Amino acid sequence: MERFAFVVLAIAVVVGLAMPGGKATQVQLNQQILIDSGPSSSQGSSSDTAAEKTSISPSFGGETTLERGPGGHFYTDASVNGSSIPFVVDTGATTVALTIDSARAAGLYVDPSSFTVVGSGASGATRGKRVMLNRIEVAGRTVENVDGVVLEGLEVNLLGQSVLTRLGGVEMHGDKMVLR
């Protein structure tokens, strides 16, 4: 129950920050997506199993500082399975969420006709497919075996908690975000 209350509170904060004028763009709505934290159906393993296999290693150490970009968001590129993919850093997203095109660029087989309901967003049920990302490199760190999801209609990739919680730290200071 506490987790549900936290998720609702987090959504309210994101909605309040993302929609000051009362109207949301599709990108803002995409960023409000809640993904169930259940296991990836295509992998047949639990989140705990994936976490046990996850390793983080510094590629070059240090930290990465991101400047606040258009719309007040923080943007970064990450290497997903060896392909450079642009992301919005979304501390409110439970997992990494990819567009269909980005998933394909990262070497994932994606058949939109097989999508099922994987969560809910501001406009209702969200359809997609759970995936396991072999490797994501961001902020000088490599994270392996990352839970993700490919979402129907998503217009921007979201770098969510399934990666952010495995970094050394994420801090915000005014118009700067530091990934460690």
C-alpha cells in the first residue's frame, strides 16, 4: 500500500511539473507512464534474478553532468546493446522504456502485433512488450541485464529506475543533474 501511495505521489509531482499550463504534449504524457514491476514475460525470470546478474563497472569513472534541456528535461545518450540511443532521464519511470525504432536499432526483435497491456499511463492502458537489455552504458558505467519495455506510441526513450538505481548516484542541483 505504501508503494502504491508513493507511485501516486510521484505521478502527481511529475504531472504538476510537466504540465504547468494544464495541457500536456505527447512527450509529457509518455513520461508519466507507470510500468508494473513484474518479471519480463519473455525472459521467464524474476526481477530478483536479473538484479543478481546485474553488474556495474566504471568505464572511465567520474561523473556526468547534464544541463536541463528543452521543456525542463534532462537528456543523455546511452549505448544500448552497442547502439547509441537518445534518452530523457526520467526518475519517475520504473524501468527503461524504448520506442519501437530504438528497440530495433538495439537489436531487439519487436512485433507490435504481439504487444499486450504492460502498464497504465495518463491516457489509460499502455501496450508494449517487456524485454531484457543485455547492456546499457551511461555516465561512464556499464549496467548489464536491465529490465526494459518497448512501448507502443512512445515518442521518446526513457532512462528509468532500472538503470538509475544501479548507478553510483543521481543528484539534481538547479538546472544540472549529476549521474555518478
